Amino acid sequence: MTDEAKAPEGATDKDAKGDDAKADKGGGEKGAKPKGRTLVATERLAKYFPVGGSGGLSRQQKLVRAVDGVSIRVRRAETVGLVGESGCGKSTLGRLILRLLEPTYGRVVFDGRDIVPLSQAEMRPLRRKMQIIFQDPYSSLNPRMTVRDIVGEAIQIHKLAPNKNAEGEQVAALLEKVGLRPEAMSRYPHEFSGGQRQRIGIARALAVQPQFIVCDEPISALDVSIQAQIVNLLMDLQDDLGVAFLFISHDLRVVRHMSHRVAVMYLGRIVEQGPVEMVYAQPLHPYTRALLAAVPTPDPDKKRLKLVLEGDAPNAIDPPDGCAFHPRCPRAVPGTCDKELPMLAEPNLGSGHRTACWNPHTEGP
């Protein structure tokens, strides 16, 4: 590891000990009730991608800090929403948790076991417990395979059916569970609409009976009329199966509807996290307030946050010193925000609502 890729001092958020006891507060009645025990946790997780020169006469290689010291937890049967601008590292974080990408440093703990040191052979039994639903239902399904083969492939790999007949029965049951008829088994992806293809993708993820699923913007490529159907399907499946979700999205209204807790990401770091109703009712970080202020509302008389950000997000190759948000922040404190990196902390101790901000909004909505 190069010097640039070393873990920054204090990159943890003090590990959020006690989260399991606090996370029920303000969580609403969404999906199956979380079971209290942490299923997935990251600790100071980071992924740096090299760019630029690679030796010789060229300049020293630089690093894109896509994910930079993130600690996040998901409990059993819980949905944690992950929001932020495009390019902030949400999808990269989801893939790191599943070991689809190898981290630069940090830990991923699944059901009490650190999975980062495991070999691919050691990871294989765990693959069936962790799945992903991709953003694009058009490119994520093999156009040359029938629905039966797409959904049944993982059943074969993990030997979850004793024979072909049993496998077919499992595939048919999975299709019915996601709202498709068993006759769909003999058809190909191009014969279905976008919403139907995403249902096939969900059935494929469920085929191995996972405990945890990363939903990587699963509705952003769908028509608005179909999005609600897919969201409600996921919530029903959580009620029925007790599966946990990391729900990645840029749609804050959907995240509020579906999630128990929410984490807000900016330039590779978590800047705020907590029970969803707390975060939405009283956002502590100026960036969270700006995101919520941009959410359209059909009621012109409804009181809204008023905050418009100026400028673009900084370059992840050369982030600013201190808080990465300070060049755009209306509450930045010179000499502090531009010098020192804030860690996640609870202004209201015991609430489970944390923010990484030197000057958070604690004075009210």
C-alpha cells in the first residue's frame, strides 16, 4: 500500500457501539421489525482507485478516494437507506460489502465474521447469504438464457435442489412470489417489460435464500408508475422473509418510505446517519438539509427547508482539507472546518442520530 492509501487517523466513527439498542427509535413501521442483532457491519472501509502516472518519467500516481473510511451497520430484517449525489461512492460501498470489489483497507463483518481476509473458496458458502439487485434490469439479465436458467443457475451452483424437477418447482415458486406467472420460465428477458425484468432480477437474488441484499438503485431505470410496485414488493418480501436491505438510491422520498435508518454519503464519507424519521425531521448536516430542500413537493403550502448549494462537489482525487463539504457549506467555520476532519458524533447523546459536522443544525428544523 502506498503512503497515500494509508488509513487516515481517526477514520472510524467510534464504531457506533450501542447502535443495535438505539436503532429502533424513530424507525417507523417499515418492513419486518429489525431483530436487534447486527448482521452486516463495515469498519473504516475504504476503496482507493489509482489514476494518472504509473512510474517512469510520468507524475506520481494519484488516488481517487471513492470510499474513505466508512463505518455502517445493518441489522437483521432492517432496511438502511444510503443516499447522496451521483459519484459519492454509494454503489462502490455496496460492492465492497459484498466483496465484489476488494477494499484498500478496513473490515467487512458479516454475521460476526470478518470476510475481507477470506479466499474466494472460503467466500463461496457466504455468497448465497449476500446478494445484489442491480440498477439496470435490461443489462443485468443474460439475453441468451431463459428465465428458468437465470433464476435456477444459483440453485444449481449451491446445490439447493435434489433434481431438475425440484429446481423447476423452486423457480416457479420464486416467480409467483415476485408477482410473475410460472409460464414465464420458458421465455427470454427481451419478452418482458422493465418492471417484469426487475422482478426476475429480484427472484434471482432470492433464489439462494439470502439474509442480506444490496439494492443498487433498483427502481431508477423504471417508469414512475412501476417504481411503487417494486418498492412495495421489496417491503412485502422483507415482511415475509426477514431479509435485510442496504437500499441505495438518490430518491429521498422512496428512502423515507422504505427505510428504518438512513445514511447520507458525501465524497466517499458518511456525513449523517440515524433513524429515518429523526434525520428527515431534523437534519443535522448542512448537506443533508440541502438534499431534503431539493425534494419536490406537490403541496405548495407545505413548509420546506430553504437551502441551495453553490458550486460542484470537490474532486475525489484532491479533496479539500478538513471537512470536504466546507467549500459549499453556508455554516463553515474558518480555521476549523477547512483544517480539521470531523468525525461522526451524536449531538443528542443516546439518540442514534450522528453527524460529521463541526457546526451542525441543532437549533431546530
